[in-house]
Amino acid sequence: MKITVVGAGAVGATTADNIIRRELAEEVVLLDIKEGVAEGKSLDMYQTAALLGFNTRPIGSTNDYEKTKGSDVVVITSGLPRKPGMTREELIGINAGIVKSVTENILKYSPKAIILVVSNPMDTMTYLALRESGIPKKRIIGMGGALDSARFKTYLALEMNVSPNDIHGMVIGGHGDTTMIPLTRLATYNGIPVSRFIAADKLEKVAADTMVGGATLTKLIGTSAWYAPGAASAMIVESIVRNQRRIVPCSVMLNGEYGQKDICMGVPVVIGKGGWEKIINLRLSDAEKAAFAKSADAVRSMNAALDA
Ligand code: NAI
């Protein structure tokens, strides 16, 4: 098994670090355009092997795609992150160019790779990668819902003062501050609806905090987050390479599911060795359906900006 992570910035390096610690592949190639950065970070990470006891070898590369040859899974994190006050949507122009050229280069050397898109605005970048590459749709997955769901579970756990591990919950829809849909109605604590533990107004606040979860961190840190994004990306990679068939909300191409077509958006999918293997059709309430349709309108208008 060979995995490539493109972009050795905050999210890419953290993703690679999570992957090597879990020994998800024999080799992990970390690639970046900045001279020496991927090599340096890979060597730094490899020096933790003697301390932590893993055997996966990270290999750095400054834009030499030949080193990525034969990768089974590729994570694309290259591109600008947002700064305080910026929306993910404002990154579209520059990141579209980066994601397009990276996808082309990757497929030249790894035509069978499953691609996980992380760069923002993620739903549009996933759509672009699929449109430009023409590879089967099940091999292109966008990472957003996994992160947003982890934030949702964390805010629920904080509100209840319990372990996030006992909380189940999902965020679907677009990966944007106003487009994501935390499914509060379906969230549970040990199988019991969280609405039995949290008052309606507090639950609404949890949902609102989840939606601006990324912006809150960007304001505090000065740039966007990396620990949870890296862990969320590695979790999806693990479900692919170990064929775990976990259900994870990911941005995938819809063809009538959830009432949408020709758009990549976050819905629960089974993730296994073939990429996303099937979409789980949740029975949504009328309000949730309306929120999904509104979210789709926003994602669609962003996709239109690709051709503007
Ligand atoms: P960063 O600035 O730390 O790292 C980005 C790296 O990409 C830089 O090292 C840069 O040199 C590299 N890069 C730029 N163009 C490249 C190219 N053509 N080929 C190879 N490498 C290239 O940014 P960070 O924080 O790692 O974020 C990366 C992306 O991930 C951003 O677009 C950010 O908005 C997005 N993101 C997405 C999340 C999600 O849930 N989908 C969560 C967090 C970040």
C-alpha cells in the first residue's frame, strides 16, 4: 500500500503524521511545491519512528510526481487556507488552479488512485477534480463532513460534560459556515436522543457553534485548523485501506440522491477499498430537506464560479 499527501502544510503534514503512526501503508509520500519543506517534514516525522515504534516510511518530494508513482490513495491538501474573516468560498480562484494541476499530475503516475480532496472550498474542489479527471465518481471523495461531525460531537459532549466517544451525530450538506447541516434531531448519547439531555435552545446553540466551528478556530489561531482536519482525513484513508466500510459523511457526486444531481455535497457514504461504495439515504424531515436544498443552491452557485 502506498499513500501520497499533496501539500505539506499544516493539514497535509498532520494527515501524513496520523497515517504513518497508524501504519496505514508501507510508504507515505509527502509532496509540496515549496523547496525542501516536504523533505524536511518527512525526515522530522521519520525520526519519531524510533520513539513511537511505527514502521511506515514517510518520503518527501519537492514537486517530483514520479515519487508518487503507484499510489493507492492520494490526499490533496495543497492550496491556500483562510485567514480570519475570510470565508472558504473566497479561496476558489487560486485553489481551483492548484487542485486541477495536482489532480492531472497525480493521475499521470497513479491512474488507479482513490483521491481524497481536502482543499477549500472543498465541495467545489471535489466537483472540479471529478469533472477534470473523468475518473469513476466513486474514486473521488471530499473531506468536510467528517470534520464538521467531529466538531458537532465535541460541542455536544462539552454541553453535556461527557466523553465525545459516546456521542453519535452527523453533519451533512455543503462544507461551509452557512451551508452545513448538523442533524441535531438524529444525534444520540449512547443511543438516546441528545434532545433528552439538552434543552432545545442549547441544542440550537450547539448547532450554531458547529457551523462556525472552523471560523472560531481561524479567529483564535490566525489561520485555519489542522489537528482535527488531519485526523479526519486519516480516518477516511484508514477506512479505505483497511476496507472498514465505515459510514462517514463525505462530499460525493449525487445523481438524484437527496433530490440533487450533478453536484458534490456531504451525505453519509460507506467508505471501503473501492472509495465511496454507496450512499446511505437518510429519511430527512421537511425542514432538513429544505435546508439541504438551500445548501445545494449555495454549492451550485459556487461551482458556477469555476467557469466565470
Ligand atoms: P497551508 O498553507 O499550511 O499548506 C498548504 C500547502 O500547499 C503549502 O505548503 C503550499 O506550499 C502547498 N501548495 C500550494 N500549491 C501547491 C501545488 N501546486 N502543489 C503542491 N503543493 C502546493 O494550508 P493548510 O492549513 O494545510 O490548508 C490546506 C487547505 O486545506 C486549504 O485550502 C484549507 O482551506 C483546506 N482545509 C480544508 C478542510 C476541510 O475540512 N476540507 C479543513 C482545513 C483546511
